[in-house]
Amino acid sequence: MSVEVSDVPEARRYEARVDGVSRVAGVAEYIRTPELIAFVHTEVEADYEGAGVGSALVRAALDEARAAHLRVLATCPFFAGWIARHPEYQDLLYQSRSKVSD
């Protein structure tokens, strides 16, 4: 099974398709600024759960974020968990630079 992931900026999401089929197997929704990309929701169709579609979405999205020199805010639990298990991507995580305290 091959998973193809593409960015669809007009929909603010990455889409995954399996084996060249036109039907979308999964999506990763995001909010993007010039310096940051926040991944807010990931969903994989039930037929493809456990088949690596979600991992393919995350890996492709993070590889593109790295290439574009973007920081990543993983508000989506799937993205956050995946990054926690893949330390080679943890350097992308956004770190607040604010010095404000209570």
C-alpha cells in the first residue's frame, strides 16, 4: 500500500490518498503563519485506521515544515503523540519566547 500526501493550502490541510485512489483517506488540518504552522486536527477514514495513513500525514507535513523553516505547534493530540515518539522531529516544536509571568 502506498500513501501519497499533498498540501492543499486553499483548504488549509494536508490530504492523504492510498494507492492512487481519488478518495481522501485522511486529512491533517492546520493554521499557518509566515513563521509557524499549527496542526489542529487529524482524521483518518475508518477503512484506513492502523494502516500508516496518519503517520504518513504527520511525516510529510513535518518534513515540509522543516524545509520551509517553520516552527510547529502540535495542538492535535495525534501530532503531539507522534512527535513525542519520534525525537528526530522534536526540534521543530514551537517554544514560547515570552518572559511574561504572573
